[in-house]
Amino acid sequence: MPLSGRRFQPKMEKRPAWLTKRLVFDPAVQETEAVVARHRLHTVCAAAGCPNRSECFARRVATFMILGDVCTRGCAFCGVRRGRPEPPAADEPDRVAAAAAALGLEYVVVTSVTRDDLPDGGAGLFARTVTAIRAARPPVRVEVLTPDFQGDRAALETVLSAGPAVFNHNLETVARLYPRVRPQAGYRRSLEVLRRARRFGSGLVKSGLMLGLGETDAEVESALADLREAGVEIVTLGQYLRPNPGCLPVTRHPRPEEFDAWAETAKRLGFRAAAAGPFVRSSYYAAEVFRSTGT
Amino acid sequence: MEVKLPPLGNDIKEASVSFWYKKVGESVAEGEDLVELSTEKASFNLPAPAGGRLTVIKAGEGEKVAVGATLAEIE
């Protein structure tokens, strides 16, 4: 077929059958939505249009997204809105803690938009949120999924000092694709964030990769080795799904068995836990993945 | 009972119908897959929220449906 007159675009594969997600009808979905709305919070589940949303909400699980729903970065894989965010809300930590309690969560995942506009990148609010959630009785474990804080060591240590059980920062993709996928971030910088978190010694360190952005298997293996070398103990691998036509196309859909093989590879490389699958997201069944480390 | 398109995410306003697993007049059990839907980001199977006979299909294959709109009726 002649390609003349057409701009070259990476091929977008048709979505295979294993990427059809079953929606869950359960009153608990609306209850979870109501708890989030009542506390005027955002979830990355809704902001990113996550296909697992109804499944997790039916289990009364949600991943809170603090510091607003507008991001200062424009990563080419992400569906979260980019723009000029509002100033942080000082009472947000208490609202997250109250919502987590209302849902009965024993393990809470907190993430945020990237706030390059704030002097501390939002680290202070992150830390206060961890502290507020951990004040609950019986004690609640917190997993934070943070931006890179532009490599700011003090900001990172502010978050870690609040005592999250898991510090998560996603590497997202392989080194070669960084300029295209995360133009305002750096592969080495993200690895350094993870390495510093590990050295700080508070809780486990977690990271994740997306597949389907144009990476080769050799590059994925190399990224996994880099994560291990940085001291990362938990890794997630999932299918990249394009949130809107303005984002990068999906280059491939590895079969579920290929994800299983990546989990095996990760275990062989020494990760304590590896979650891999087409619908695996960074926070998908995060409590169960954490418990599988035996910590 | 009306089968409505549930919320799928903040910026997802509609989905298109890929195909119906059931024809009008057929019976469907609660929880059985009723229709496959597609958005830019993902594909979904929507299970029947109740058992009964499928009496009306409001959106044919290839048609777009807004979140909250009625997809079908089950009696």
C-alpha cells in the first residue's frame, strides 16, 4: 500500500480481546464515589479514566490524588489535565484521612499531580497527608506515589520522614523513550529519587513501567535491572492505554502470558514482589502486592 | 428496568457500542455480559444489572452513547 501523502505515524494496533474490562455494577461503587465527593477529593482512578475504576470502587478502594486535579507537566502518556493549578488546600490531609476512614481502608495509596509551581513541589502537603492518615486507630499503612520533586532531596526527605510503608515513584518507561514520553523528567533523575528513598530506609521502595510505548524487550529488561540496582523492591508492569488522541499511540499489546513472563523475570532479578498484567496499574491491588512481600 | 451507561472517568463523556451479546426478545441473567462498549482508552463489557427479557436496544452497534444515557431496557 502506498504511504505517499501520509505522515508517518507509529502503527496503532487494534485492541485485543484480553483488553476488554468487565464493568462492575455494585452499590458500593456509588458509595465510594459519594465518599470521595463528600470529602471534595480527587482520585487518579477517575482523573485518568482508569479501566479498573468500577472494580476497585466496588471493593471500596480508591487512590487519592492530592494537590488538585491540574498538573504542571504534560507527559505524553497521561490523561490528567495540564494547566495552572490552584493553591494547595491546607485541610486536604484531614479530608483524605476522613475519607480513608469512611471507606474503612487499612492500606491507603496517595498520589498527586506534579506541582513544579510550588517551592517544595507539594512535599509538605504529601507529608501532612501521610501523618493524618497514620494517626488513625487502628493504624493504617500508607503508600505514596510521588512525582520526582525535580530531584529536590529535601522535598523527598520531607515525604519519607512522615513514614510511608511504601514509597512509590514510577519510572514509567525505558531510557530511550524519555524525551518523548516524559519530556520534563529524566530517567537517571527518577532512578536517583528511588535510590535516595531506599537509602533513607523508611519502608519499601516501589516503581513501575508501562509497556506499549515503543520499547523493546531488551530495554525493559535493562530498566528492570536499573530499578533493582537502585534498590527498588516492588515493581509493577502494565499495558499503556492511550487516554485521548493527543497522547502517544499504543505500539503493542503484549499478551497476558508475556506479562507473566515479566513477573518471573522481575522475581529472578530479585524484586520482592512483582505485579504484571495488561490491567495492572501502579496502585492496582496495592495492599495485596505489599502484603505479598511478607513485610 | 433501564440499563444506563455508568460513569467511566472524569473526561469520558461517551462510549460507542461495539456489539450486543443479546438480541431484543432474548432473556438475560443478572450479571451476564450484555454489551461491549469502547472508549478511546479502553473496552468494557457491561453486565446486565438485572435478569429478564431484553425489550429495547436504544443504541445499535457503532453508535455513541452519553454517560448516564439509556442503552437498553430489561423487563
